[in-house]
Amino acid sequence: MQMPKSSRSIRLAIAISIVIVVLTGALYLLLYHGPARLITHSKNTTEELGRTVYRALDELANLRPKVIVSGRTIIEGTAEIAELTTVEKNFEQTHTVETTWLGSTKRLNVKGRFTAKAGFDLKQAITIDVAEDGKIIRVSLPPARIHSVEQTNVEILEDENGYWNKITKEQRQEALNALMSDARKSVGETPILREAEQSFEKQIADIIRRQVPQDSKVIIEYPKQ
């Protein structure tokens, strides 16, 4: 017994409607829910990358930077140590005083050995900024500065009085003070600050590169003063 033509048409229409509903639902999930899930997964993955970098810097360099992922702060930085020295240099400095009065000349020449230390003030924030796709990691560092210049030894090279133009105790002390002042000035004219930055940059970059994908780029920056 054959099914009436009208019944077959109704069944066919129902089947087509079911197929359309299924395809529409699948397309909706693909176009809306699928990308949303991918975005959420990508976001979580990038945040975990930021946390991994933070943990590595904390464990290996005792640094606790501020971490920003996709423009949002996920970890507030704290200063575990206040000051970090990355370069230490030993050097010598001389200072000479010579004066003549009524044809009588006195001369004092002193030499000192000094140790200069340069590095970073970690009370100023270090920031790690991870791009949304995790491909670029920007590291913002405070500028390097000279922590200290310490005199380790002093030597009198010349100490000659004139016949009536004598070197006084006060003048000797003034010469030693000037020697220290000259040493501080000399250090500031050397590349010690850039050397301190390069040492720190390499240490941080090496740690981060071991935590991120090989195609990620690590950029070290210094905020404009």
C-alpha cells in the first residue's frame, strides 16, 4: 500500500527542517561558542605563561616583578631585595696639589684605590608585559645607578714642603676629600652603568627565554625619565 503523496511531502519537509535546525545549531556553535572557547583557552594559556615567567624570576634571581598580560595586571610586583649590584670595578685615582708663595713651592700628590659598585634600585618596579598571543614579552627595568664608591687604600706619592710654604694638616685632609670627589666623578664618566644594564639584561633575558616558546621575542626597555 503506497503512502499518499501528501504524507510523503510532509515527512520530507519535516526531515529537511530537522537537518536545517541541526546545521544551524552546529554553525552557531562554530561561529560563536567555538571562537569564544578558543579565546578563553588562549587567554588562560598566556596568563599561565606570565605566571611561569614570574616564578622563574623569583626562584632563579630573587625578583618579583609586576606581570601584565594583555593589558591586565595579574601579579603586583614586590621588592624582595632593595638593591641589586651587577657590576663591581676596582680602579686607581690620583690628586695633586701644588702651590707657590713668594717663590716657595709645596706639592702634595696622593693616590687612592677604590671599588665602585653599580646596579639597580629594586624599590622601583620591574614590569613584565606579555602580549595577548604570548609572542612578545616586554621587560621594563629601572635605570642603573652607582651604588657606592669606596676607598680601599691611600698612598702619599709626594709630600714636599717649601722653605716657608708648609703643607698643613687641613690641606692634607682637603687633598684626601678632593681625591674621593675625583674618584666619584671619574666613575661617572666610565661605561659602568651600561655594563651594569647589560649584565642584568642578559640574566633576565636568559631566564625568560627558557620559559617561553622559541618564537617568542624578549624586549628589554627602560622607561623615559
